Amino acid sequence: MVRGAPAIVLCGVVLCACAAPVFAFGEYASRIVTPVEPFALAYVPSAQYLIVCQMSDGQAGRYRITAPGQTPQLEPMFTPVTAGDAVGIAWVEQQQTLYWLVETTTATGFAYNLLRTNLDGWSLTGSIALAAPADAVLGEMTYVPSHDAFWVADIANDRYLSFDRTTGARRSGEFYAPTRHRDARISYGLGIEYVPVGPGYFDLLVGTVTDQRAVRVIRVDLLGNEVGASYTLDFADQKTRPGWPAGLAYCRGLAGDFTVIADAQRRALLLFGTPAPEVFGLTAVTVAVQETEIGGGATAESIRGTFSWRNNGTYSSIVLEARDAASGDFATIATAQGGATTLAHELGREGRFQFRLTPVAATVRAPAALVDVRTAAGAILGITSLAGGVPAVQPFALALIDDGQTQTLLAANTMALSGTSVRRFRRTAAGALEPLASIAAPFAAGYVIVAMAWDSTRSELVWLGLSPARDFEAARTTPEGAVIAAGLPLIRNPFLQDQIGDMAYDARHDLFWVSAINRNAVCSFRRATDGASFVASSEALPLPSALPGEAGTWGLPCGLCVVPGAYAGMSILYAAMGQVPDNASFPQLGAGYVKRLVPLHVPQSGGPVVAGMPIDLEMATGSAGLRGMALSTRPALTAFFAAQDVAHLYEIRMHGEGPRFARGDTNSDGAINIADAPFLLAYLFSSGPAPACLDAADINDNGALNLSDAVALLRYVFGIPSQTPLAVPYYLCNTDPIADTLSCAVYAPCQ
């Protein structure tokens, strides 16, 4: 069983709340570097010691700490752990006793015992066996004096169990993680800590199962009910995500309370400000997202989020701040009056956003509410693990075979193996992935399987591999993996000047697009005249390095897919791109920086240009190793991503709600051309037939059909610059970003 985190999703919105007089609630204050790998923590209030224990051998030490910002020295301690792993520790003040939760492996699973020591780690007589359920995998624990009992995190079942301190018997009072039933992806919790303030609370350290690390602290009462206070750990330590948060401790300092979180991976203790639990600012915070859409030519007005909340005090104003993805800092973007309960804001792109709502009183900055917002596009539709099964793969390349009847998804391991290297799945009508027989790659063992693409024109699967000699080779197989041709030269790469990201087939133009990560470019290849090998069709075409509404320099196209253009002779490229860090060494970057899925179209001259709003991938998936991608156009536009770091397949939604159509195709013939303007003029002024999809004829998307639409369409068809270009969606099937009275009863090309 792998150890690691759950987050709070309410009405499609992840909520966090609250702040303290000295530190904002959950605001990162300082860090302490420690020589051990901190896993479990316990705080001794009478001595103001923080005890730190690592899991593997129970090695422990202690720090005397009274406030954030201090740099105390580690004092070594004895440990009673001679066998097994120390997964939790808890201090019982009344007994002046430190309890150690030790896990040992048995023939049927795990056994758990409590060992007792004094503050120096000297063993006391006897041990106590915990009556843990057979299916439990226990993590950190905490002690509740009013019940004389321990509560322990059961990682395997997203619950928190209670055990009697003296007998180890299981007690009533257990509860499940509050996020367990809201989002199946959020089910990986480690830490639990009793907060001895007011009636008593628990702080739960939770996170996402996808990257197996805690990312949030949630506060609940002793029955497991949320009390409105939580905070995220994202960007906490030097504005980067903590490595592996494990245990936590609530500390009663001299100047105020604070929380310490153990980051085992970075060997660090992270200190956060902690509020009084009974002090709240805004609660019941939700966000309604409207006009969600992606596709060609999206505008900044496309997506609006309306924040709603309940006030719990009198404030002079309420400030809305947005977090900058590059720096991690919050910046004020809007202010509402103190008595307001709603505030609207234009989001400007698809995906996930982080905002903070802070009520400002006359004398104190009240607790803030941190809110994660997800739009319709970018939502995860499904997750499939590839860690089990045969073969267990770390997915690197993906391909989707669609013959019009059946869709088959292929996921290749990073390296070609001596046996089967590629998992196959049949996509059912309901969207589920049913396993099929695995197949071998058309490369010798030791080759990197860089990319795969389905050639729908010839019903062949084209493969791109990297040999141990660092040469690229292509191969052709049947859908079932039978080799048609192998060892085909495509790109020679003796000096590692190109780092290939992905490959995609454009059926409309019968060519293959290949992305180069280090160049931030794409180039195309065609079949040679012999029909077997491949030749370059274009020079390297640079991709945009700036994205609408995004800061910094963008590039690193690791994933690539094509939607063959059904309109105006154009195809849409979707590139999975990342933000280029300063002083980047491109060959070493790879997929760890993939953050956005960007729609692009390729004009007749020049490089690809942005054709719509990017979709946030980083915060949607939680994966740091997104790699190859595949795209499905039916029954809706969705993308599959290979997450190499966690051996998962993600399916991500790529469009909003409502009928799908193409702006400008007024006669619904599947193309935007000279015939569409006369058709619209005839309807407006000569009693001609009405467009089957009125939205498609609303060229400027102002909710009305008139002469300005026909003029804008003519300008577009003849390539005349216009202040009113085609409104989204165009180039491909998608939804109307703006609600209006026009209907789209039927649009055959998108069905």
C-alpha cells in the first residue's frame, strides 16, 4: 500500500477559509531544515518541544521551538523502535508519556502496537496492541484528553479510527475524510492533529491520490464535520509545492499558536500561522461559472465566475485576489463593498484558478477564504491506473484508434520491453476503458517509445522510437501490433539537438506533425513516394511563446494532437505546453513542466497561432509528469494524457455545455466559404430559409442576426482585416460561450 492524501470540493469549487491576527490562516511563515526525514510529529506544550520521528527506523529528535522564524538545534533522542516502522507519535501531557505507533508486517497484512517512552525516548514497561481492522493501513495519530483516546488516520480507507489509550480497543467516534464522497480522486490522507482550543477540533492533512502527497489542511470538529476553516499548502515553501507532507503538529507558542508540517522528501519542517478556530470571516463560499468554452479565437469575455458568500461580521470591504501561477503571489483584482455577498470576475481562460476573498475590517484583517475554481473544460472525466495489470507500465506515448465503430486506446511503456510493452483498452459507449490484450512494440528492447499516431487514411499505426544510439526510427504496424515495416529513418539525432515530444496525424492533409521540445516548434512529415518511409514536409515552425492571459515564456510542447479541420481548410493542433523557467536546460526539462493544453491553428504561411483559450493541466491532474496525449472527437471532444510519474491515464473534458457548432457555417454544409454569406443575406432580406443553427450565423455573437454579421463573414472569407472577426467557436465543433436567445436546434456536421 502506497502512503500519501483528499481536497474539499463543494458545488464544483474547492474551498479554504480563515486567518490569524499575526499570520494569515495557513500563511507560510518559515522552515527548519532537519537531518532526519520527518514523518510523524508530536508537540509537548509543557516543555515546548517539537518531537520529530522518521518512519523507516524510528530515528527521532526534538526541537525547542516557541514561534515561527526560529532556527533551533536538533536534540537527539532515544527510540524504542527496534523492528517495524514508526508511523505515528503522540504526547499525553497528563501521563508525561510519549506513545509510538509501530507498524510490523505479518503474513496477512500489518499489525500495530503502541510503545511508551518518557520525553527522552527511554522505554517504559509494556506495549499495547491496537485492535485495528484487517484492511487498515494506519498513519499518524493524535491524543484527545477529554476522551482519553487516540485518533489514527486509516490511509487505506480514508477514515480516522479511535482507540482506547489504555487497552488499544477500538472505540466509537470514527469518521471518514470529509472529502471522501465528493471527489474520488481525492482520497489520500496522512496526518491528523487534535487542536486543544474551544470545544476541540481536528486538523486533517489531506491531498490528491494522483501525486500521493498532501496539499491541504482541513479543520473538522470531533465528529468529523467541517467547521469552515482550511488552507492549501500549494506554493507554501518558497512558492513551490511541498515535496511530501506527512505529519503535522499544533503548537502553543509564546506569541501565538502555529502549525508545523513535516515535509519528508525535502527533510524540512514547514511552519504556518494558525487562527483561533472560533474566528471566521466568510463562509459558504461558492463560485458559479458561466459561459465556459474552448476553441478557436476565444475572447477574454468568454468565462465569468460569480463568487457568493455569507458574511460573519461587519467589514469595510471585501478584497478578491488572484494567485499568479508563476510567482505564487496573490494580487488584488477586485474589491466589493463590506456588505456585499456576491462579486463577478472574468476568468479569461479554461481550467482551474486560485482566488482569495478577504474581508477587511476597520482594525484587523479578518480570516480569508481561499477558493479553487474549475471551469467545465479541463474537468477530469476519468482516471485509469496502469501500475497494475500486465505489463505494468509507466505511460509515455498514447494513441487512439477510431475506425468509426470502435475506439481503442494504446498506452506504451517508456522503454520497449522484451515482451509486451503496450497496454490496450476498448472505449465503451459509456466512456469506460475495458482492457484488451497487450501487444509488443515494433522496437528492440531498450528503445524509448517516443510517440504513436493512428494513420486513419491507411489504417496503420505509426510509431516513433529512439534507439540506444540516439537515432530516431519509425515503424508501421496493424492496429493489433503486427509489424508492416520497421527501422524506417525519420529523424537522425546524433547530437541530441532535438528532444521530440509527441507525434500526431492530420488526416485532412495526410501528414504527420512532430513537436520538438527544445525548439518549441513543430514540423510536418509526409509519406515518401515509395509509400513506406517518411520525408520532411516543412521546416520547423515556431510555436507561440506567449499565451493569452498568461505571464512568462511558454513552450516545451510535450504532447501533440490534431483535430482535422472541417472548416476553412484548417486543422487544429492541440499542444501540451509548459512555462519555461529561467536558465532552462532544455534536454533535461521534459514533461515535468507541462501546464497548459493550447489550441493552435496553422495558417498557410508562418507558424501556428493560438486559436483559443488554454486549458489548465497542472492543477487539474496534480501530475508532474504529463507526457504523450491522444484525442477523441466522439461522442465529445476529450483528451487522454499519460502521467508518467504516477502511471495513470487521465481523460480531460475539452468543451463546455450546450450544442456544438461552427461559427460562420450558416448553411450547415461543414465548411466556411463564399456560399455562407449569400445564404445569410437571403434569410435576412429575401425570405430565404432559416439557418438550422441560428448561433452559427451570429458571427459577432451579440445575440442578434443582422447585416453586421453578413459583413463580418464576407470580410473573413475574403481575408479582409476586421474589427469584428468570427466569434468563437470556429474551426471546430464547440459550444457557444455566451448565453443568448438564439438556438441551435441541429447542426449536422458536429453530430
